[in-house]
Amino acid sequence: MLRVIHAYTVKPGVDEAAFVEWLDSQLDQVTRRFGCIGRKTWVFVDGFEGTYEQPRPVRRPRYLNEAFWVGEEAAGNFRRWLLSPEGAALRRRWFDSIIDHTVLRYVDYEPPHVVTDD
């Protein structure tokens, strides 16, 4: 399984609630066709860097849009669609409405398998 996170902040002047609702509905509709098996949007509350004894506040994008994909190929197929003429309208509205965008991709951690003589 592949986990993809888009972190972003909605641009000033854009209706934040309406945009996030629109983006979620559009991504729900499109990504399932490509193998997305679950999605969730999170709102950043707070955080810190360093230790609990000496924390330093951090600045992060306000939203995390998290998607779970059956694998890298499925997520890649969606990315290709998003970059295609068919995905242009969604892509334009999405990226014209946000700033501080970052994409993070994670796979499940599997500890090394130990081979024994058993």
C-alpha cells in the first residue's frame, strides 16, 4: 500500500471551506477510478521541533490531504491523468487555489525477514 499526502494552505481570498469541500468531492470521484482505497483531509493544529523539554514551534501547511493507494502504479496512473488534458480543469483550480504545497509518499514499513534453519 502507498500513502500519499498533499500538504497545502488555501490562498488568501479563496473561500477556504468551499474549496476544501470541492477538492475532497472531486478527488473522491476521480481517484477511486485509479485505485485509491481511502482518503481523508486533516487540519493542522500545532506542533513543535526538538524535544519535549525544549520545544520550538513549527509552521506547517494548514491541510493534509491523505490518500491510500493499492500501490505506486495506481497513484502514478492518477498523476498521469491529472497532468493530461482531461485532468487540466481539476489541476488548474486545485493549484490556483493553494500555496505551500508539498507531496509526501510513504509505503508500509516491513522489518527485515530473518531466514532461519527451522
